[in-house]
Amino acid sequence: MEKLLIVDDNSDIRKQLKWGMSKDYDVILASDGKEAISLFKRHKPKVITLDLGLPPDENGTDEGFRTLEAVLNQVPATKVIVITGNDARNNALRAVQLGAYDFYQKPIDIDELRVIINRAFHLLAIEAENSRLQTALEYKGGGFAGIIGHCPTMLQVFSTIRKVASSDIAVFVTGESGTGKELVARALHLMSLRKDGPFIPINCGAIPENLLESELFGSEKGAFTGAHTRVQGKAEYAHKGTLFLDEIGELPGSLQVKLLRFLQEKVLQRVGGREDIAVDARIISATNVDISKAIVEGSFREDLYYRVAVISINLPPLRERGDDIMLLANLFLKRSSEEFNKKVKGFSTVSTNLLKTYKWPGNVRELENRVQRAVIMSDSLLLEPCDLGFSEMPARQQFPLPEVVTLKDARDRVEREMIINALERQEGNIAKAAEILGVSRPTLYDLIKKYGLAKLSA
């Protein structure tokens, strides 16, 4: 049974929470900061509820914040849920900025708090699985070369890689731009019997058509203007290894014929040459175009397709990978924080919601780019929507809110919608919008930052 540490100076609240949570968790109770830290070191609970008003500072927050920092300094991954009074919103937000997982305002509703605690343990399980997968999928004499994911579709991709990697069979990888097609190709190579040979990639869509043939097959001296020496092509360099033809759907028709001959006969001729050169290379191809449509339209040869697509692997877009989004986001955050020596600990609640619901047209590549840029530019412990570049985009259409599952989610949703409506009605005028909402301008500024609505304000 998972351990839950409850820290509160009020004995009635401690008894209430223990009664309400003991069925699901091994509940440990502490009445002050010193006792909490001692019990934390002894029992190592993964989740803590922490009242900020602890003795000897029951009416203040200094002792609560000291306890929070002591816990997170020991085990940063601990999920601390801060319990606050109704008038202590600023303290709650400060706690989250320091690394607390969430906050809950009194009076306590057992069922509502249980949902928050359950979600904290669920997130910990996801993070643990992410760590396990990262270790398991790294290449160590036969792994997955940096591919991270645990959604059912990705697990099927890993299964296919295992089955076909050791053969020389041609593999065709499809998926939107940024989904990791080259990573799959490299994983197939590293798990194959050719792993000690070269892995040679060539992007068929990035090289001008008049240069692509010589880039792929090489050229003889004098074959064309500027050809002063004999040059080996990518295919020849891939001998005894793997040739990765990225964006093969962009290959011109004339080169499709020559590639088909190479695949059938395992020989090539350099541009301007007549000698047949035997090449032993495994072929892995990839594209983000609809190959079936290209075949029907006549822009891609059907016989070539059957040569390069003996086995097909389709990579899902990031928006369809569920919890993998946050697995990858946290991985990129950790890598970037270490690389740039930044003390960024995670994402704000609003940022997490946006990461989960954004459509990710650039897929994993876009996610990595946004997180890396945010880590470099942010001076906060938690990344906000503006750090990730979301504030530059339309607020409503781009970020549908997740399904409401708690009262806190419901409150946040209503609050966000009211702020959007007020700002739109007043054309971004902060003073007028604050007057309509019945809050001060500083409070509205804080809420705009929280919900990533800066572009709606004047």
C-alpha cells in the first residue's frame, strides 16, 4: 500500500484525513515541520498533504515553506499538495512555483481531496514507467535507440522492430513530419546484424533533382560540369550497412526506375559510368506523403512500393499518443535543464493542460523545440504557457479544455471563460475587464498569466 504523509497542526483535520484515506493508503501523521521531515526521511512517502500554517508559526507560512523546501530538496519528485485557507491564494501560488504539485483550499472535502491525491499517485506511476521505458529502450547491444513511449500504438511499433530488425527485409516507415521516422530506422539498424556497418541517411526531398542522382549513386570524373574527381554515392557508402531513404515519396520518376533496378539487382552505376558496382545494403525508406494516393495519381511507382515496403511501420502523430505527451515533455525538460544548467522543475497546471490538448502539428520535434526554448528563456521553476509559446496563439480554438473531473477543474474552466469574455468585450482593456469581473488589476494580470491569455490583453 502506498504511503501518504499528512502534515497539519489541527488534530481534528489529521483524524478526518486519516479516516478518509486509510482505506486506500498507509497514512502517516505529523503535527509540525520537524516531525514531518523526520517521518519523511524514515518512511519516504511519495505524496504529502502539507498545511502551511505550522507551529511555531501557526498564523504564518514560514514554517510551512521551510518544510516544503526541505522535502523537495531531498526528493524533488515528491508530490506535495499544499492545504491553504480561503484567503491564502498568493501563498498557494508561491508554493506551486517552489515545486508543490498542487494546492487545495479549506474547508476540506474528503472526496474532492481524494481525487487530487489519486491523480498525484497516478502521475508518479506514469513518471516511474517513463523512467523504466527510457532505460529499457536505450540501445545497449539491442534496444530502441532513444525512442520513448508506452501508448498501445508505440508498443506495437516496438514489437514490429524486434521482429524484423535482425533480417535484411525492406522496411517502409510512414508518419507525419516530426514523429520520429529516422529514429525507427536507426533502431532497426542498431538491432540488426549490420549494426557494425554504416548507417547512411539521404533526404530525397531536400536535394535538387539535378543533383540527387549523383548524390545517391555517385559520379565519375567528367560526368558533368564541375565533376573533377570520381565521387562515391550514398548507396555505395552504405555497403555492408543500411541505406535510409528519407522522404522517398519525393523521389522523381526517372530516379524511381534506377532505384528499382538497384533494389532488384543489387548493383549500381555511377553517373557517367558504365561499370556495374555491387552493393550489399539494407534498404529502409520513409515518407510523410499518402503513398496509396501517390500510386493512384501515378507519381510513385507501384512496383517500387512493393520493393521498399515488404514490412510497413506507421508512426502515430503525437496528439494520438495520450500520456506519452507528458512523458516526452518531462524527458525533454530534464535533458534541457541539465544541458543548460537551469533549475526548471516542471510545468504549471495550465501548461500541462495545454500540452495535453494542443494538436501538435509538428509532433515530437515541435514538442522538443518548445520545451528546449522554454527552459533556455524562463527564469521560473515552473514553465508557464507564455514560456512555451502558447500565448501567441488563439486562446479558444487551439486549446480545448480537458474533460472536467473535479470541482477545481470546473472552477478553473469557468474562471478562464469569464476572463476571456471580459477581455474580448473590452477589447483587451485590463482596467475595464477587471471592473466587470470585480477584481483588482494586479489580480487580473496574475490570472491572465496563469491561463496564458496575454495576447487577449491590450
